[in-house]
Amino acid sequence: MVKGIAAKGKKLKAGPPNLKKKGQSKVGQKKSSRMKVSSAALLKANATVAKFEKEARAAVKTSATARKRAVVAKKAAKKASKAKASTAKRAAKSAQNTAKKAAVKLAAANAKIRTAKAKARAIELAVTEKAKKIAEEAKRKADLEKAVAAFTDQWNKKRDKAEAAKAARKARKDALKAR
């Protein structure tokens, strides 16, 4: 259905006008105060996390299918005739072992994700701290330069004022002499 065109036999509902300005964010959404940083190490760490998450998703699927197969095999073993019972039991046990292995793989994948995320957080904190230090150093330098400029300005004004007063005194003196 095309926006603005009602379906056959239906009335078009008039929604609220879109008054959102271009730079506005959603209501109640706080802007993040965290410093946005990037570095090669951080990108690599995030890529590792993404890779492990992909592996974990695959492990979740295999674990779930293995569990389902184990349940089905167990039910089949219960229903199996005496002649096929041992084979069915063996198959059920095998399916159960496969499910256990899949669960172990999943747990390992989740542990890898946790460690990779912790590493990524540590790297991000280190990079953020470094960026903060650089920013603070730059601010300190700028403040110092500003203070020096203000002091020099004030000094020059004072000197100019003193020189102007001296020149005025000399002019008065010269005027008195000239009489």
C-alpha cells in the first residue's frame, strides 16, 4: 500500500503532522556524553567481538537442533521394538553426546565473546583516556596562551598610558617654557 492512499473501502486517517526539525533527536533520548574515539586496536577488537558473536549464533542453532534430535531419538528409542531397541538406544546416546558437545561449544563461544568484549571495553577506555589527556593538554596550552596574551595586552595598555601621561607632562612643561 502506498503512503497517503487508503485501501479500497477504507478512510485515510490523518496522523499528526511531522514537525520534527532536521537535527532533532527523539523525545526522551539523551545525547551520549561519552567521547567518540576510534583507533586501529579498537576497530580490531570490535571486529573480533563481531566474529565471535557470529560463531555464537551458529553454535546456538547447532545446539538447538542437536537437542531436538536428541529428544526425538530418545522418544524413538522408547517406542522401538525389542529387535531395534539397542540400535535406537545407541543412536539416542550418540545424539545426546552430540547435544552435549554442541552445548559445550556454545558455552565456549559465549566465554570468548565475554573476554573479547572486556578487551574491547579496556581498549576503548584506554583510547578515551588518551584522547582526554591530549584534549586537556591542548586546553591547558590554549588557556596559557590566552592568559599570556591578556597580560601582555594589559601591560602594553599600562605602558601606553604612562607614556601618554609623560608626553602630556612634557607638553605642559614645553608650553610653560614657551610663554
